Amino acid sequence: MKPSGRIAAPPLVVTCLVLATGAALFLYEAHLAARQTQNATKMETHDDLLLRVERAAPGFGGMYVDKDGRLAVYLKDPAQLPAARAAIETVFGQGAIPAGGAHAVAGQYTMSQLAAWTRRAGRVLELPAVVFVDLDEARNRVAVGVEDDSRTPSVQKMLASLDIPRAAVVIETTEPIKPVARP
């Protein structure tokens, strides 16, 4: 018999190659599935979206719709309004700017400052009768809710110890949060 020039792999080698390829494919698919699960569970919050606006429009500190139906945009530099408008529409989609348009409002703090202080201020939730801590983009402040005014001094003391500027925080009296009973 004349040799064909091909070398035949022994059946055991072929079987090992098929198994190794299958295992590699399985591991790759498992890796992709894990990444998709991580991405699905790590949804952006509203605050995350506002931070994205700030990255595109430096000095952005939040926004709200005013009594005239216009979007009031907190900016440290009012000249950044065109960049802020573009960023808001990029992040929140076309139509995010109301028909009345948008105008700049002097902001004291940026979203990133407020977000950092809000994270730190979360420690005040350890105090009795503190109801909530929130990044209040409509007021360009960190908001803290307490059940009664007598709690304000202890909240102020803890905020000062956390190096959060007093002027950046609004402390307000609010009702306690009551769990809703399931039927």
C-alpha cells in the first residue's frame, strides 16, 4: 500500500481534543452568562444617570422641573448649559427637556460631591429616629429626614464628624416609614 501522506490521529487523541474543545466552549458560555447576570443585576440608579450627565457637563449639580414647566439645571458655571442640555438628552433620551426648555440655576455643589456626601451621610441612619438620607438633586443638597426636631443636633454632630459641610445638608422633619402589610 502506498502511504497517503496524511497522519491519522489515534482515536484517544481525537476524543481528548473533542472533550477539551467542548469543555472550553462550556466554560466560555458560563463566563458570558455570568457577565450578563452581573450586568442585569447592576442597573443604573437615577443618581448614577445624573453622575453620567456631570461627566459630560462639568459643574452639573442636579435638575428639576420648575413651576413654569421649564427644566431648571443646577450648574456651577451657567455657560455649561448647552453641554448640560446635550448630556441630559444623551443620558435620559430625546424629550428629556420639557417643551418649555431649560435654564441654568446657580448650583453650589456638583453631583459627584453630593453623591459622596450622601454615601457618607448614610451613617446617620444608625441614629434613632432618622428616617432617610437622600441625594436631593432638586435642591442641590443632601436631604436627611428625622422624626422630630429634637434629633437634629445629633444628626448635625455626626454629619460634622463625617466631614460633610453643614450648608450642603437639609434636615427635615418627616413621618416615620411604616412597612406595608401584605394581604
